[in-house]
Amino acid sequence: MKLFLKNRLYGVLTLSRLLNSMGSYLYNIVFVVYAATVFHSKLVVGIANITMVIPTIFTVFVGIRADKTRKKGNWLIYIGIIQAVLFTFASLIIHESTLLVFSLVCLINVISDTLSDFANGLRMPIIQNNVSQEDLVEAYSFTQFISYICSLSGQAIGIWLLTISHNNFAFVAFINGISFFLSSFVLITIKDKMTYKIIDEDNNHEKLSLKKQIIKMFNNIKMIFNDTNSGNFINLLISILLLNSLGGSITAVYNIFLLEHNLLSFTYSQSLLVVEVILVGGILLGSLTPNDYFSRLSIGKLVRINSVIFLLVAISNLFSPTPLIGILILAFATYLSGKVNPKINSLLLTNLPSNILAQTSNFLSLLFTLSIPLGAAIFSLTSSWNTNITWIIFLLIAFLTIVLSSENFFKKE
């Protein structure tokens, strides 16, 4: 918070990200409710789930483009305006309850989320150049904190807007467009101050092919993970990929699971919000307790603990009469997630030059989320068929991750 107040450029960039994230999170939950209430189909909800993770497929390419983009500040402003136009268009067509309109709204979501990913890549070198190195961990931690606040408040506002407007999805889409526009408008005040270090790559090394760039980024990430002393890198990476297929798909599973199972006396949209509040609340608590016992554990140990927790979540949802128990157990997994991300991102910011920062960060994100689209697709489709089968698959993957990550258990960490 101190950095947010004393560094005006960082403060405005964070405010812009807050408004942009607010728009994204606001409509994500509304999009799922739209699919569920308008089409009354678990399959359509499953398609909506898959749509929301498609942008992760392009994240490394978006990062490379962000690194190569000049006039990053100008593009940050343009992106919010483009997103505002997209959701204004969505507000004009979404009242038509047809699969064509649903497909167009899906496409708008994919484009908007990809643009937000691009904006994050543009923002990183600007922060790196205008925030002192000793403040970088604080900068990222506070940015992550703001992101989670936006997730909670954005989705709460989305449900509130749906309630007062009697499920007027066009109205919510228009409000979403205003949020994106404001995220660009506030940046105009610091347009000339959004500087970053320009590195002439042609003078430093020959142009690398995409394959060589990916190998180079992989080696950068391997070096960073070796610095954490978390055991065998490949085993750890596979464990994280499996965990992310579970963690990244859990909301998609609950989106369908809660169509069949009541969460106390809440409506469907309220139940979705409760799930998000509990999950994001866990991450927030983890981010705000940087000196507890779990914060001192290595990434490898955190992975093993998370694997056990996911196993318990699956068992709970298979045998418990209420989904609340599984959600509460899952909150502890998200609490641990709040410990991992600041560690990894601070390592990136302190060890990598600006000309490869966004692409390496996005490549790391791609590796960590590589299995999310596949996981979301599998779990969404199996949930549409049989939720018990879904939880059995979930349990088996969690058990496999425990076995795999345990290979590191006897290594010195």
C-alpha cells in the first residue's frame, strides 16, 4: 500500500489494472449464469467453461508480442478502448437467445481476455523500469492482492447487477464496457511517464527462431526453479502441470456440480459467488500472511501438500451430502497458492532483463497452465455426463500427483 501511495506511476498503473480486472471478473461469472439460465444446458455451461481458459493457449505468443511491442504505454491505452467497444457490441446483441449470439459472446470473451494478457505483458517492463528493485516484491504482491480483491468485488457486483436488473445481461455487458474504458482513461494522465528500458536485440544477438526462443525461456525457468532447491525440476514441473489441471478446472466443475447440488439455501448465481469468495478469500489470506510456517516451505513441499488437499476435496464431494465441506477444504489449497506466486514472480523480476521478461513470464504461465484447457474440457464434458465420474477422475489425478511429487520427498530441500 505504501508503494501504491508514494509511486504515482505505479499507483495509476495499478488503478488501471484494477478497473480492467474488475471488468473481466465482473462478466466471467455473469457469462456462466447467462449460459445456465438462458439455455438450461449443462453442455452449454461446459462450453462456457472451456471458452474462459482458451486464452491460456496463446499466452506465450502474446508475451513475445508484448516484448517486441514499442510504445507500450500507448498500446495499454488502446487495449482498454478496444475492450470497451467489444462489450458495448455484446450489450447490443446478447438479448437474442440464440446459439449464434452465444458463440459471438464466447469469441468476445476470448479476445478480451487475450488483450488483458497482452496488457499485463506490456505493463511489466514499465513497472520494472520505474520501481526500485527492493520494492519489486512488494509491487507484485500488492498487484496480486488487488487482482484478488477485483475477483471478489467484480463477481459480487456482477451478481448484484443481475439481481437489481432482473438478469439483464445487456445492462451488465454495458457496465463492463465502461469499466474497460475507464481503465484506459486513467492512463492518459501518465502517458508520457510510462517508460521502459529499450534493448536493441539486433545489436546483442542474432534473431532466434521460435523453437530456440522457447528452449531459451525453458532454460531460464529451469535456472530459476533450481535456485529454489525444490528437487528434480522435471518431476516438479509435471506435478505442477497436473495440479493446475485440477486447480484450473475446479471452478468449471463446480459451475456444473452446483446445478445438481444445492449449497445451503442459495440460488445458483449466489452459490457460484460463495465458491469464488471462499476460494479467492483463501488466496488473499495466503498473500497477507507472508511470514507464517507455510511461507517458509519450498515450492516442492507446497505442491505435495496441495496434492493431498485435492485428494480430500474429491473424496468429500463423492461422499459428503453437501458441497460446502469440499469447498472449505479447497480454501486451504488456495491459501497455499497465495504463497507460491509472489515467490516465482519476484524471482522473474529480479533475474531477467526487460527484453525477455514478459515472454518468459508468459511462458512460465503457459507451462503452469498448459493442462488447464484440456483439464477444463475433460472435466466440463464429464460433469455434463456424470459428476461422480468427474470426482473419481479428479481423485486419481490427485493421487498420481502425490506419487510423482513424493519422488522429491527424500531429496534435500
